[in-house]
Amino acid sequence: MFSFFQRAVPYSIRPIGPSAGSDCARLHEASFAHPWSAVEFETLLSASNAIGDGALARGGRLIGFALSRHAAGEAEVLSIAVAKPERGKGLGRALMNAHLARLAAAGVGSVFLEVEPGNAAAIALYERLGFETIGERKGYYRRSGETNTPALTLRCELG
């Protein structure tokens, strides 16, 4: 049943390109120990095999993004980040749903990603989206002054 009192979503999700590089770098820096530069994002988002999706707040400010690279029917999620004030509100799930739909539309059948074993929120999100752990990469994440930590490798079959 339709309700006229449905809450409006305070963001839109749309494809992003190289012009979003600086904003992606800003979000990445706030989310990861070893952030990527704006130039790295611009280069990745310029590639013909890259798919980037951004969540934009009213007014056009980027508050989340997902970026993947695809080839031969497979894709790797390179990074996903959501602005700290927006976390825990369903934005990451909406962003990944839209991103996975775009990957499927591009002919991708399998999606892979790496996630730190201690990142319970991300793992829970990925599992809700249908990802399953298929392996572990030793010493994948660099830590300043600490031992490198492993990454879980996850896979999701689309369609």
C-alpha cells in the first residue's frame, strides 16, 4: 500500500567519474589508514573498466562511494566509503545495492572484495548482500608500526 507519508531519502545515488576524485579521496582519507590520493581516484575512475557510484546529499556533496574494476565477467570492489556522520543509516547498503546492479548490467557475474577481519559492520553488510568468505590474504593491510593484518576475501555471485 502506498503511503503519502513515506520518508524522503536524503541522498541520491548515481554514477561518478574522474571529476569526483578529490571528493572520493576526502572520504577515503577519513575511512582508511592508508588513503588514496585524488590523482589515484581520478585515474581509476577514468579507466574504461571502472564503475564508480556515488551517494550525493542534497546540494550535491559526495557522502559515499563504491568503486570497482571489471574484466571477463568478474569484478573487484576496490573501495567503498561512507562519510562518518552517515554510517549506520543504511546508506552503505543502498550504495552497494545500486553498485552491484550496475556491475550486473555490465555483464559481471562474480564480484570479489577484501575486508579486514575486525571490520564487523562491513562484514555484516557484505553478508546481507550475499557475499561469502572464500579465503584469507596474509599481511594484506599495512599498519604503521604494527604487524600487517590479513584480509578476508569475499565473493558474491550476481543473478
